[in-house]
Amino acid sequence: MSSRDGYQWTAETGLLQGVPSISVISPPTYVPPNLNQWDVIVVGAGYSGLTASRDACLAGLRVLLIEARDRIGGRSWSSNIGGYPFEMGGTWVHWGQPHVWREISRYQMRSELEPSFDFSHGVNHFQLRTHHGSSVFSHEEEDTLLAGALQKFVDVDGEMGRKIMPYPHDAFHNPSSRQYDDMSVLDRLNELAQSLTPNERAVVESFILLCSCGTLDTTSFFEFLHWWALCGYSYRGCMDYLISYKFKGGQSSFAIRFFRESLATGRLSYTFNSPVQSIDDQGHKVVVNTRDGRHYCSARLVSTIPLNVLSSVSFYPPLDPRRAVALSTGHVNQCVKVHAEIASPKMRSWTGISYPFNKLTYALADGTTPAGNTHIVCFGGAHNHLQPEEDLDETKRAVENLSPGNMDIKRLVWFILDVSSRGLCIFADFKMLQVFHNWCKDEFAKGAWFFSPPQLVSKSLDVLRSRHGNVLFANSDWAVGWRSFIDGAIEEGTHAAMTVLEELRPQPDIRSLL
Amino acid sequence: MSSRDGYQWTAETGLLQGVPSISVISPPTYVPPNLNQWDVIVVGAGYSGLTASRDACLAGLRVLLIEARDRIGGRSWSSNIGGYPFEMGGTWVHWGQPHVWREISRYQMRSELEPSFDFSHGVNHFQLRTHHGSSVFSHEEEDTLLAGALQKFVDVDGEMGRKIMPYPHDAFHNPSSRQYDDMSVLDRLNELAQSLTPNERAVVESFILLCSCGTLDTTSFFEFLHWWALCGYSYRGCMDYLISYKFKGGQSSFAIRFFRESLATGRLSYTFNSPVQSIDDQGHKVVVNTRDGRHYCSARLVSTIPLNVLSSVSFYPPLDPRRAVALSTGHVNQCVKVHAEIASPKMRSWTGISYPFNKLTYALADGTTPAGNTHIVCFGGAHNHLQPEEDLDETKRAVENLSPGNMDIKRLVWFILDVSSRGLCIFADFKMLQVFHNWCKDEFAKGAWFFSPPQLVSKSLDVLRSRHGNVLFANSDWAVGWRSFIDGAIEEGTHAAMTVLEELRPQPDIRSLL
């Protein structure tokens, strides 16, 4: 099946809407004719919604899953093009991420990971391009440079952040950590102006912007410290947890397990292609109205609508004004992720930063396609924003600029995958493939993974996590632990399902003995 | 409630059987009178059995939980004495352990951890006592010494084990890792004879024996490499993951959540004090016979009986001979864990190793009791074995010997907690408390956490994990990931419940679309 979340072009077929993905569900709707009320409606089929639906179905509840798109996975999905899984969004996982790993283990997928990095051959170096010139480092030198810079950046307590944030899953355990949410990353860099070398400053800024895809002044220092703590307070942890291990079969090979298990219970109804207009909590039931005029009702509702999208849905009664303020603030991640297929197989061991002049700043070789070409994944963000489909030449130059002379652009194919503009695709040659999903313009995401501006988390996390009558809110954007990550989405879906289950479960004759 | 897994003595009461624990279930049996067949019988109420029972109950199956003891938790349980939770077995957890942390997060217990270590005041040092004399190090020097020694020990591939075991949850991913299961820790030490200093050798041997509680020649080098990989291939990871974070309320405050949730479904039957005599798989059903002559039957059975105990139960049809061989080999962990309450509050920041002459080799200050005394936890094992209740003076000397002059033995109370000998308790004074559970003599454990001799895992892990008709085997002793740990127990219980559920779930009219 193909998702309309993308387009592709070949010389033979011309422009075709849709990229293939096992995440597309067909038929798109299954609602038994006699069923008109559910125990729980789950809005959104990303990992939060998939987890909440599955757990509720497993526990015997009747569930209706409503999704705006034609596919599962939300901001994590993969498209298999030419036998190679391109990750359109969230990609990397790690066994130290507890919720996602519990599921990988439960689905017996422990052996289905592979590393992104392969520092074994060919152009086996790190290329740093800044205003000061271009340098080449061994990957060991890359590690030393980045580790040193990051350690200076995070060391607010003489213990690399361990004292200020001793429990990464309880980030305000030490109340002193709150002060760092009043600071932007730029504020912190200004404190360190005299102690970072120019190269250290370039790589630390690039790395942080890879994490937030915002700008230095809109990125919360607290939130970066939180990522650092989650990554074991080490540079090596950052590499391992954040950008190293992916599914051989792509993210959608994982997400589909949740959906299939829910289906197998016989208790899942679902409807895709169904953007929600409004959610009306009438006290004794919740009514969901879709944009195309359908109505569904249930005892409880789990909204997994992302932070940056939630204000587009009307709620009755209206949402808490404090939540509304947080929604209007939103998160800052405007990631641009471009996949490039480069003719040269020698580039497999390459990594690079081009900053700040380039519109794609951080890139790494991520695999070898069946054709023997090198797959390079490139990241940009709000600080020097690129809208790939608006200026394809600019995108091409941004890829070239990462490693002039090595990106063989005489041979180039672009796929532009964009939800809102519904696609645009330019051909140059067959040997290089570019794939991307413009999350910023995606009306059902309005940004990529969560990354907070200063003060959002310390002021609004509690209200974002709070319920609204019979409506629960579950999304990685306000997870406690691995917020922004697939792990956080599963954390949230697990919690929502458990809450619903405790409330709706018929009360047995529990003896008072415990 | 009090568990008979222990005794206590005070001057007022004299010797009393039982130590208080919320892990004791009362009434000890709840089997509805009309029920004589279950969907699944789970044998064992440790974390594997608790998880399997809970997941099966949640999914709508009728479950009978059969346990030999009077309490839940198996080899992890806590006794609250004088307002202080003494951990009788498995203690430490970490957010990087995926299965246990998923549960901690799901039960909203993220804020209920506290650190064992507190390096802030008083006798704030590491004391190393060897045949060569006694030395005092700062804790930073302790870290440097241990980190250096361990790094030499594990660095078989120039990458600290990352190359030989790149996926800790898929330990044979690189087949070359198997060769290290042919080696004992002693074999590896012999290779390093010329490169370890005497102090390095003393601390690395002590640390490994803290992990295995076997002897150097009965401890598999592979298994230690597996622990190292799980700990992020670092000394700091070992400290953080293995011996740093515990529940403020004790392990039993966590275990009881699983049991209560199972009860709340109304689908759990249970019987404690019910050692199993035999398990008879008749094909269409499984029949369990208890030692006291009761019979129960079910469609599936999940045995969570530990490796070292499983051969005491009769199976029909007989177990696979290869499994029987593995059972007769068993694991080597003969841990002796002694809790000492020391009068001096100044000892809170102390750690120590006394090796190899002392029968308690590794010890650390673990808390301050409500009375203001220091709680020190001391470990010994098979290499210089102590049976505490057989010679209480020897136990006392072993504690004293950890830090002569600092363990104020003029003021001393011992509690001897021992299942098989059913208790023995000696009083000396009120200001020092010793608590222990002799896992080696415990007929339902026959050892502490799993640690393998050479060749057991590489030859027998698959057969230990295999099913036997309608009988599934779930125990941390043969987990894939955090084998030996609470995490591994939950991994196993999760997997067993899912398998049973897939087999017993009524098959709905699943459309063939996916």
C-alpha cells in the first residue's frame, strides 16, 4: 500500500502520489455496523495511540481508533523504496530506553536492529565545515572534539549534570534544575564564550540544533540537560541512545505489531482518513465529531494529538486556559530531514557538519542501498530554515555543501514527500535519491519531535499531563522520561490505557485483605 | 504480617518466628469453591510469576498462582524492621533496565527510588584490606582503581567488549562471543597476570565475586562480559546499574503492586504455602500436584521455578535430557548477604573490600536507620564460604574485619533469617543489627541470583528457554537480557503471558487484510 504522505517520481511513471509503506491500513475503516458506542476512543495512531489501543483491547475494552492520516506511526514511519527502508521520521531506538525496549523484547524483535554507523572503509572521516574553513578529522578525533565541547556545556555542577538532575525520569527531583529552564542554550553558550574553541563551539551548537531543530535562543537549556541525563550523562551515551540503532525493516515493521495485536483481540474498530473536528465531553459520555461530519461516542477518550496540533481541535468544555497557553507556545522543533542516496559506496563511513552557513547542518552515512549506493541522512532546522520543496536547487546545494566534490549530484533523484503541499518531485538522475517528509508543513504534526523553548516544561508540563474530564492526553510531547522519543510515546500510551482500565473495569468482589 | 522466611529476637520478646513483610499474603489461599480448572496455572510468585499472572489476568484469563512460600517476591523481598526496609535479596534497579523500569513507570513509582551511596561526610573513604595490608582511598581513587582494573579485564577486543558483544540483549550476535564462555574468570585473570597490579587484582577479583558469588574458576568470563555490556561497557555503568538505586519502601512495596492489580481483575486464584510435587502434562490439560496432596489443572502452565530448584519437581512426560543436564549443572551463586546496623552514624559514607582472607569481602554503607545508626550491607560467596547461622562468632568477626575498630561490636544484635533451618538468633546488644537470608540453604532458591559457570549459557540457554508441551518456563535465570536481575524476571513473565494469551485467546473473525 502507498501513503499519500508522500510522492515519488520515476522516468517511466512520472509523478505518482504516494510512497509505499506497510504502515498504510486497508481497508481504511472497520466499524462493525451494530456498534455505536465504545469503552474508549483513541484519537491518533502514533505510538501513543497504538499502545493505548492495544493495551485497552488486550484488557477487554472495546476500542475505536481514529486517525487523520491513512497510516499508523504518526511522526515515525518508514517507506520501503527499492528494497531499502527510508525512515521518514523517528528512527533510532536503544535498549536503555525502557518502554520501547520492553515492546521490542515482547515482540521478539531484539535481533532486528542494525547500526547506522559503519566506520570501516572508504571516506572514513568526519568533515567539519565552518566559517573558518574546512577540516577533516578521524572519527576518534570527532569523538574527542564533541565530547570535550559537550562536557563543558553541560557541566553546571562539577558532576556533569548528575547532581542537578540525578533522576532523568524525575527531572525536577532536585528543584534547582528548574533554573535551567529559564535559560536558553544561547544563554549557556554566552556563559562559556571564553572557554570554547571555535571548533568546539561549532560542533556543540550543531549537535544541540540536531537535537532541538530550533534556534539557539529558542532551545531550553533544561531540556538539553534532560536529554543529556537520559543519555547517561555522557557523550558516548548520546551517540548510542540518540542516533545509532534502527530497525532493519524500518520503523513501520515495529508499529504494525501493535496494530495487528489489537486487531487480533477482535475488539478494535478503527477509522483512518478521519481528522477530528471537535471533542465534546458530555459527562456521561464523550462525543467525537470528525471533519466530515461523523460522530462517535465512548465512555473515555484518549487524545494523542501532538502539542502543536491540539489547538486545531475544539473542546467542549473548553480546555484549561493554562493548557491553552502552553499550546499557543508550542514546541520549537522545525526539523528538516533529507535522505540522500549518493552514488559513491565509499561514503559509507563519512559524517559531517557544515555550520552555520549551510541549510543542512548535520549529516551521517546511514546505510548502503541494494544498488550499492550510500544512503546519507541530513538534518536542518529552524535556525537556517530550508523548505525543500520550495527551492529544490537550494536543497541540492545544501546536500552538496556538506562535502563538496563527494556528493555526486550529476546523478540525482529527488522525492519530495510533503503532506500539506501534496508533493512535488524533481528528477536529475537515477543514482541519487532524496526523500523527505516536511514535518513543519504537516498539518497533523506541525513540527517534528518535541523540543521545548525556555520555561515551557517547568511551567506547563503538569497541566499538559492533566486530564480534562473524561478526556486523557497521551503524547510523547509531555512524557516524563524520554519526552520527544518513541519511548515517551509508549510511556504515555501505557499510562493512559492503565488509567482508563482502572476506571472502566467492572469492580469484582475484592476482599479487603490487602 | 510476618513471613516464616526469618526470625527475630528482642530482649523483651525473646525468639519469635517470622519477620514482618508486606509481601506475606493473607489469607494464604483464595480458590473459589466452584472453580476446578484454570486457563493458566503459574507456579512461583517471584517477579516472573507475578508478571505472568498479572498480564494473563488483565487479558481476561483465569489464573491460579501457586507458591511454596507464604509470600510474594521470590528472591527479592524486604522486611521492614524498626521502620527501616532491609532488603533480603534482589535490591537495586535502574531506569536503563527496560522491563523493570516500564513497570516502575507504569505504577507511577518513578519518584520512589533513593541512592544507596552517600559520599558526603564522616568516614568518607574506601578501605581496601588485602594480604598486602590495609589502605584507605578516596572514593575518586576507588573509582580510578576499579575502573582501570575492570577495563583491563574486559578489553578483549580493543573496544571494551563492544565489538565482541555489540548487542547486550542479543549476546551471541557476534558468534565470536561464544569462545569466552569456555573460559572462567580465573582463565582470564591468568592471561592478565603480568598486567594487573596487586591492588588491581584484588579489587577486580572482589568485584567479580560480588557479581557471581561463586569462585574464580566456576565463574564464566562470558557471563561477566554480558553484565559489562548490559552496564553500557563502563565501570560507571556497573556502579549505576548494579548497586546504586533502591526503593525507599523496599522491594516488596513494588512487588505487591503486581499482585494487587491481578487481584483487582477478579480473575486471580492463589494458594501460598503450597510446594509443588509434580507437574503432569496430559496433552489436553496440565495437572499440578502439591506436596500436601492437592491437584489443580489448567490448559497451560507457567513454571517460574528457579534453575537450581527445578529438578526437585517431577515432570511427566520427563524433561528433555539436555534440560536435565543443565539443571544438574546449575548456577554457581552462593551469595551470603549480611545486613549490619552499626552504631556510628559516621560510617554512612564508607565502602570496603577485605579480600581474600575475609568471609565477607565487599561491603558498603547503604542507609541510616531511624535510630541514626548506619546500615551496612556485606557480601560473601562460595569462594570463602560463610554459613552465618552455623558460626555466629565467625560472622561477627567477618563484619569486624571489614573495618577493624569502626564496627562497634560491643553493641550488636543479630537476626538470623534462614528458611531451611527455620531460624536461629543471637543477641549481643541493641545497637547493631544483623539481618540475613541464607539463600544457599533456602530449599526454594538453592542459591541467590543466577550466575553461570563456564559453558552453561552457550550450551544450554536455548533448551532452558524452550517449552515442554503445555508447560512454559519463565525465570530470570534464563532471560535473554538482564539475566539474573529483576528485569530479566519481568522479561520472562511478560513473554510467557503473551505466549499463553496468543494460544488461548478466542480467535475473532480476523480479516485477512493485514
